[in-house]
Amino acid sequence: MKVLELTNVFKDYKLANKTKFNALKDINVSFEKGELVSIVGESGSGKSTLMNLIGGLDSDYTGEIKISGKDLKSFNGKDLDDYRKKKIGFVFQSFNLIPHLSILDNVTIALTLSNEKESVKKEKAEAILDKLGLKNQLHKKPTQLSGGQKQRVAIARALINNPDIILADEPTGALDSSTTMQILDILKDIADEGKLVLMVTHSEKVASISSRIVEISDGQIIRDDLNKKYKKNKIKLFEEKSTEKNQANSENFDDIKLDNAEIKKKEKKTKEKHLSLFSAIRLSFHNMWASRVKNFLMAFGVSISLIAMITMLAFGSGLTGYINSLANSYSNPLIVTVAKKEAKNPDDPMGGMGSFLNPSSFTDEEKDKVLLDINTYLDEHYPELDYRVKEEDISYGFQMFSGFSKDGANVIFGEGEDDKAGIFYLYTTPTYYDEKQLLAGHLSTDKIDENGIGEIMFSNAILKPLGLENMDEALGKVVEIDVNFKNVKVKQKVRITGIIDVNMFDGFLVTYIDYNLLDKLVYDSTLEQNGAGIHIQPTSIYIKTDAESTTNIINNYLSTRDDLTGSVENQLANMFNEMMSTFSIALAVISGISLFVALIMILVVMYMSVSERTREIGVLKSIGARKRDIKKIFSTESFLIGLLSGIVGIALSLLFGGLLTIILNVTLGFAPIAYEWWFFAVALGIAIIISVLAGLYPASKAAKLDPVESLRHE
């Protein structure tokens, strides 16, 4: 029965000078099941080209090649993949085993591409390897086998899908004479089992054991003879101790049946299956493990970018949280602070800081409107809330910056002009300040004693200009304040009653005076100098609430206003948060550049991997791997590289963060580093995304490789 028939087959190759080389010329030949055919001829005669056409590796020819009556020309890409997977088994001279896979995985690779069950794969492989004397070699790697054993593994791989045709290209070319005879007897027995075995060879000795010899010269068949000396005798191949399945002291190929009939009965008829994601991951993992040093170094390179990104996010989060916690620690949970928010002026010499360093005052109408707006909001959105702002809940504050203005506040420490010390802030004592903010002394009041001396508080920075060493020495000291308010000089002797913790202004000279006292001093001075008294207008409104939840509701409302803001502490916190956001964006850009470099690095390494594994790709295609299977293997590998990079980056980030935390705690006394779970999720996601993107081109290139050229690759 004709299983293979070639009619008028021509094959041309285009040369560099645009001429054609006739590799095959008018090939007309047919083959039947059970034949062991040797195809002989000089190098370059067209033997391998003929085998590539029959094997479906090359479809660029004219004429007809029919397999069991079906013309290969009518096959599309999918059909050719299935044809190579099910109908053809390749045995190569150089074995072409995949080095990083075990013998079992090498033999069952075609079944893996078909997504066959592990149990079926193992059962088939064990049955074939047992008959080839390799049952105990299942879990070894190809490098641990001899040449003859490797070729038996290659034969087992060719037989695993029970194909109709075995194509053996110089199957004994790399073997010694003793091993050659063993392999030839195996091929001979395969033919006796009813398969067509086509064997390319240069050896007359090899050809002599064939049932038929086809000779090719200059692309043409010049001889096609039956071998009259061909006998179907069996040659003893193995000398081993008998097992339960073997006869005593030897095993003959009389007992070898390679049709796997019993196994086939167990298989259910199912629709065509292809390489699964799990199998692709497994294959990719094996290759990654074989090149583990290279892959780990690549993952480490990518992880450096991730470490920078995670650390930047953690530092930004920690510093923001630290600033916010400081601001909150100085806020009374039952007090809402309202201040004016000014639009940032690009020409502001303060760099946009003037909004809170020199805040605007509230007019009487604006004060009333603030109260009305808040109550209106509560009426509309929280009608069930019992609380509403009343006049008795409101108090006021005033602040003035003097660091960069002539119209500032000064404290006179002596008679000479050189004895003046600039005050960073002049504050009225906020309502929410209490004893917990005091470092020494007590809170100042609006009292003026019988000697006309009022009360005032300073930050700890007052010690230096006073020439003092501790805070207790400053208590009771009398100084004179000199405030220039709307071109009116306000002078008053005041006694230091307390040293107060000024939070983020700890290194600056800040003074606190009671609002009512300052208002009285300004009124009296303006009345005396201008004949008309002026009251100061508050820069802050303090609203006392009934509960912390109410405070949060009103603060949330204020955050939606374009014209209002919270306390100075909150304004500073917001300013630092904006600065951190800008800083984070800058670092993100830098991280993005480094991640792009990492992407290029992965692309280059993956591209080199394709080049290194070109022959492996050719082997996979020769046993029926589709283009999408090749893509899936390489894309999965790039995914795993990204996953590994992400894991390494996260682990090293935690290690680096721990060391940085220790260093900062030792040097600064605090460590503004805070990790959030989503930092790691983002880093892992980015690592995977850039790795998968980097692997797209190499995977596509691998899928498009020509199988014939791939198998020739050195």
C-alpha cells in the first residue's frame, strides 16, 4: 500500500546573485509501509532537501507529494503542524535533544505540544524507552548519556506519537560501528512493524541492510533498487537479566511491539489539543533553570530600578505621614481652623509660600459668611447632625511673618541696633494650644500687670539670642516687642511665661502673644498716633465643635473650597505634600528611564536566547510545534523573568528599607519610610509588564524562524 508518493517534484533555491539552483529535478518515486529505504548520494545531491519536503518542513516546491493520497500542497499551516506532529517522526544525526530537559521530557515533547495528560505521556514514554533499554534513564539529562543512548532517545521521541513515516537523517553518522548496528536493527524492526522508514546515509554498510536503495545525484533519482540481500532476521541487541516481562538472560526484538495498541485503546477521542499555559511555563522554567546565573543577573539588574521606585514611594509615603502626624499632633480634635487660601503668584519671591507666611485677614463680612456657609453645608448634607456653629463657638487668631519684610516684629534685647533679633513668626496663641505643647512655664494670657508688662511665649530658639543655656532661665525674662502694624509702631514690654513646642518651626525664633492683648496694644497705639483706634482683623478663625467626627466633616468641606484652608500646620503639611508629589514625579521619571533601560536589557537577552536556542526551535517545529506554541514558550519565559525580577526587587527593597530605617533612626532619630502593600503590587506588575513587552519581538522572531535553517544552525 502506497503511503508516500512524489510526482514531478522540483525544488529550486534562489542564490544571492538572483540565479536559481536546482536542488531537486523531476522526482517521481513512491514508498509503501514496511519499507526500510536508504537514500544515498554525494553531499549536495539533494538527499536532505528531499527529506525536508517529505517532512513538511519546506513547502516551497512544485509537483505533488501525497501522503496516504492527500497532497501536502493542500495543507495549510495548521495542517502541516498536525502532519509533522502525528504522521512524521524525525531522527537526526546529531540527536538534537533539548539539553535542559530530562529524557522523559525530551521523548514526550510532542505529547506536551498536544497537551496530553501527564499519566498518558509517562505511560507511553516508559513503554517505548523500556523496549529500547532506557527505562532507568528517564530522569537523566542528555549530557549524561552515551551517543548510542542519545540516538535511542531520539528514536523514542520519533515514535511517541506512533507516526506512519520515520525520517532518519544520517542516524548513525555520529556513532561507532557497534552502536551503529544496534541503531540499525532498531530501525529495521520499526520497519518490520509496518512503518515506512526513510534513511539518509553515506554508508554502503548502512544501505546494505535496507530493503531498498534510492540513489540521488544532482537532484535526480538515478537508481531505485530493491536490496535482494535484505532479510527480516532479528539481531540480538540487549543482554540483560530477565525481568517479569522478559525472557531469561536476554531480550529479543521478537517481543518488541511498538504500535502502542493497548495505550491507544485507553485514549478517548477528544478535539485537537495544543500546548497549555502550564506546559509552556514548565518548559520555560526548565530553560530558565539551565541558564539560571544569567537570568538571575538579569533579574537583579531589573530589580535595581524597582528598588529605587519602591524606596521612593516608601520615602514619600513615610515623609508625608510623618509631616501629617506632626501637624495632627498639634491640632485639637475639637477645633476647626479656618484661614484664607490665596492663589499662587508665580512672581511671589517666597516661591508660593506667601499664602501662609503672610496670610490675609478676614473682614467682618467674611467672618459672618464663613459661619453661614458652614451651617448651610451642614443643613444640606447633614440634617441629622445636632451641631451648628454658633457665635460663642468662634474665637480668632492673628499671625504675621517678619523674616523677609521690613514691616515685621522685632524684640529689643539691648540699647543698640545690633542687638535686634528677627522673629520668624508673630503668632497669637491659638485656641487649640494647651499645656501639652509647653516645654516650660505656662500659657500666656491677655493680662498686663501693675508695671504695664504683658505676657508672651517663645520657641526654644530664644535661648541663643538671650545667651541662655536652658529654658527655665528664660522664664520671667522681660523683653520689649516692637511691631510695625500698618505703619503704626506698637511697643510693649512683655515677660516670658513659657517656652512652647513649635513643631516644624523648632529651629526658628517664633513668638506667641494673646490675641486680645495684641488687639488692645494695636488699638491703643493707633488711637494714640492717628486719633482713631484700629482693631486687628483675624487671619485665622477657630471653631469649637462638639465631636471629632464633626471636626472631620467641616475640614472635609473646607478642603473643597478654593478660597479657604486649614491651620498653618495643615498648610505647611499640604505644602510639603505638594513638594513631595513633585519630587515623587521627578523620581518616577528617573525610575521610568531606568525601567526602559531594563526593558531594552531584557529584549537583548531574550533576543540572544532565541539565537542560542535556534536549533531547539527547529526541533520543536519538526515535531509539530505551531508558531503560537513557540511564541507562548518564549512569552511565558519573559513573563517568568519579569516575575522573578519583581520578587527579587521586592525582597531587596525590604532589605534595603530595613537598613535605611536603622541608619535614619540612628542619625536622625526617626525614619520617614512607610511601605504600603500596593507599592509591591505596582512594582511586581511593572516588572512583569516591561518583561512581557520586551519579550514580544524575540518571541515573534522565534516563531517565524524557518525550521530547515534552524536545524542547520550551529
